[in-house]
Amino acid sequence: QVRLVESGGGLVQPGGSLTLSCVASGFTFRDSGMSWYRQRPGEGRELIAQIGNLGMNSDYADSVKGRFTILRNNGLNTLYLQMNNLKPDDTAIYFCRRNSYQHWGRGIQVTVSS
């Protein structure tokens, strides 16, 4: 059974940083590209970052480029999202996803507020 479990969210002040983690199980993690999505209040789910299976290639939405970094550790079956210079507009539920499959984590809340 495929499982994706996010952690590391919470409340942070504007300009602060957080790192999200997503631990994967039930499939061969090193063979799958992975992505982070987010869903802001009242909006649909938005793709914000993706990474190839070996971590050599990554891509970002313009809204997070230069502030967020997607990383992975295939030895630990874990995907990361380093988020710096957070803004109130980054407030959302963040989801990890196994690319090309409808395999999603349950999501984790990130709130950016003073």
C-alpha cells in the first residue's frame, strides 16, 4: 500500500523558514519523480515544485522560485521542501505527490502570520 506522510508544517512569521518532509512507503521511491502541491484557502491545488527520481532535475512555480527548494533523500525514502522568506500568501495546505500516479499525502498546514 502506497503511503505518503507529510510533516514539518506549522505557524511561522513572515520572512521565516520551514522545512516540510514527506516519508514514502509502499513503492520504490528512487524510481519515482515527486512533487509538492499546495492549496490556498478557497483555491484549487497548485503544483509548486517537482523533482526527478534521482534528484538531478527540479522545477518550480514562479510564485516560489528562488525561495523554495525541493530535495530528496532516496536512502531515507524522503522528500523535502525547504521554504525560506515565507509570505502570508504562502499560507496553504501542502501536499506531496508521487508523479504520474494519484498517490497523495493527506497534506499539512502551513500558516504564515505575525
